[in-house]
Amino acid sequence: MKKTLIIGSGFSALASACYMAKAGFEVSVLEKNEQIGGRASIWEKENFKFDMGPSWYWMPDIFERFFADFGKKVSDYYTLEKLSPSYRVYFGKDDFIDISDEPEKIIAKFEEIEPGSGKHLRKFMTDAKKNYEIAMQDLVYNPGKSILELVGLETAKRLPLFVQNISQTVRKNIKNPKLRSILEFPVLFLGAKPSATPAFYNFMNHADFGLGTWYPKGGFNAVAKGMAKLATELGVEFHLNEEVSKIETTENKVKNVRTNKGNYTADIMISGADYAHTETLLDKEFRNYSENYWQKKVFAPSSFLYYVAFDKKVDSLQHHNLFFDTDFEKHSEDIYDEPKLPVKPLFYANFSSITDLDLAPDGKEVGFFLIPVAVDLEESEEIHEHYFNLILDRIKENTGEDLKPHVLFKRSFGVQDFKERYHSCRGNAYGLANTLMQTSILRPQIDNKKLKNLFYTGQLTVPGPGVPPALISGKVVTDYILKRIEKNN
């Protein structure tokens, strides 16, 4: 069997490991950290369990499709629960909207808040569903190698949606600022400013309203563990605490991979680690892109994260909560236009132990807070403490519930932590923004142009940021490799 070596054990790496093993390759995965899962790590302390990264389980069909490729089901590896309501959005003191898990109820809520908006939302959602179907069937499983990938009949009909942006389509008929922010938030948190994101990406709204928000019991780390279990069943070997320090080459191929524990050789190498970091492991003449290239790219946000243990159950909040009680557009500008620390940030509050009692001791709660911030920000303990207190103050102001006296312990995680733990380029949390000029063939390529056996997968290449796209990326790169092998034989 030919040997495949994979760097990293995030979702794209796990997916590619499974597909390569299924194709008959001997697969080894090198993970620099102490556990499998990449950003879907878990942190445990005093019987509290915290997801360190992803927490929104959207697009369940993508996960089902992945496991079905191996004759398996999601339920063979972890348990899902659909959340109802999906999430809550706060706009001020005792002013919130609960987003139902049923599309018709969401339409009715829009109509209640802004008469006439219900019919516009229905059409918007019909378009979003069609865009989702086209994206999943015709676009996202392509390798981003040719403009012809975008020239199908259905995509041709939707070319105007790549010129228009999401803000334009949302604001054309929806006037209420609260409703606008609900429709625009998925792309802000997962990629770019709504005004810079092609309208075609409103398929994320179908992922939100149409498919619902789910929760994998045990948290997102349970998904990574499930994929790793499948990989192990397929014969994949995992090596933890093993960081790659150098990729050595001979002629036009990867020859040897050096780690802190030894050396590895492979016939094929796939990096699911940060793309830009992987390139630094190569001599300059074998890199696809320069450091200047990465500095010019538009990155999705970084984040200030907080993992917090509370000595009581939270009374006033849902599993997922968005706090939009401040200027949505101003925070976007602070991330993308003139990057700086936000004065009045939006933030996200997650209390997953409301749904999953196994994550915290009886009568206690797990809290996870996230503030989207610009990449490359300077930070300090004082800055992190300031924003932590701001979050708890705003929760008290909006809900009346004072959580400060109930904090048992906390841990913060920021831009520098993303760089150190994940070698994240410029400290990004999500990858490259989904702007028009960073779509499909305009994203970093999945193959090394100078080394014929080195390939890339993950959020900095096709199809883009987010966990479901990462699973897709793992399939895309392996399909591409296998087709190249078949062509050359």
C-alpha cells in the first residue's frame, strides 16, 4: 500500500484521512497538540468540559453525506438533538427574538414585527434554498481548478447574485434593523461583512432557518472523535504531540518530513494544518505563495474566547445567544475597514450545559463567550479582562441576571493563542473571508505547483470557512488526488 501522510487532525484532515484509507492507502496523521480535533478541541477542568472552538452544528446533511460515503450513519458515532428554539437574539433590555426551529414560525415572527416582511422572507428563503441546492450539488465539491466549474446552467442563471451582495438583497425589502441583522449575521460571524459577501451566499440562511441548529451530545469534540473512530476503523494511525518542523524535498517531490519526535516518508502528503504555516515548512522555492500574498488576503475574523465555569444554573438565557444590542455595522467596520479593538462589540454567549447536563457538575453551568475581532490585533491580559467584564455587564443589563458573583474559574483565548496553538495565519479563527475575489478558483490552490505529491485542505482553500466546508474540503482534495493517480497510470 502506498503511504499517505497527513498534517493536522482538524475536520478537513480527518475527512481526507478517511477517504484515503478507504481508497487503500496506508495513512498516518501527525497532530502537534495533545488531542485529535484541531480547533474542535475540548478543555476539561474540575469536571467541567468546554468546547474550545466550533459550537454551531449547521448543515446536518453534509455530515450525513460524509458518513454515508463509508456505509455509516451519524448516529453510529454520536447523538444529535435539534434545538428549539434554535437561538435567541438580544437587542436591548428584555428585548429579544427567539428563532424557532420551524421556518413557518420564523416567517410569522418577521410578519409580526414588520408587516409585509413575511412574504419577502418567504421568497428570500425560497431563493436561499435553491442556492443551497446548487452550491451543494454543483459548486462546493469542485477543486477550484477551472472557471468552467462555475459555468453550469443553474449557476449561470444566478451570476447576478455573485455581483450583488447580501446586504443589498436583505435590505431591499426588509426595513426593520433587527430583522436585517438576523439575516445578515451568519456571514459576519463566519466570513466577511455582509456588504462584501456575494448574495449567492445567502444559502447560509437556508442552513440557519431551513435546516435548523443541532447539538451533538458531548459537544463538537464528539464529532471529531466520531470521525477519528471511523478513521481508526479504516486503519488510520494517529500520532499526537508530534509537530512538523520541516518538509524536505527531492527534485519535485516531498522526500521526508521531520517532527519533534522523528522522521517520516510518504508517497503522498496532505496538509490539513494552516496553509500559510505549512508553506513556511518548505524552502522558499517550493512555496505556492509568498508571505506578502497572505498579508494582502481578506481574512475572516479572529476571536476573543472565554471558557467560564459558573456555580449555578443560568436562568434567563438559551443554549445559543447573540447580543446585538449595539451597532452591527460599526463592529463590522472595526473588524474589516479600520481594524481595531471594538468599543461596543457584538458577542455570542453559549451555555451548552443547558442542553447537555454531562458537561458540568449538578447545579452548575458551562459558559462559552465569543467576540469577533480583527486579525493581527495586539492584546493583553488587561484587554481580555476588560472584554470579559463587558460581556457579563451586558448580560446583566439585558437580562437582569448577574453572573459575576457566580464565576468559579475562567480561561481566555485570543489572537495570539490562535497563532500558537493552531499556527493560525495572522491569528484568524475561521479562515479566508468569502468575498467575490476569494471564491472558488480565486482561493489558494489545493495542490502544490512545484511538488507533485503535496496537497492542501482546510479553511484557507476550497470551499471555505466553517466545519461542513472543512469536511467537504477533505473529500475534494482526495477526489482530486485519486483522479490524478488514475490519469497517470
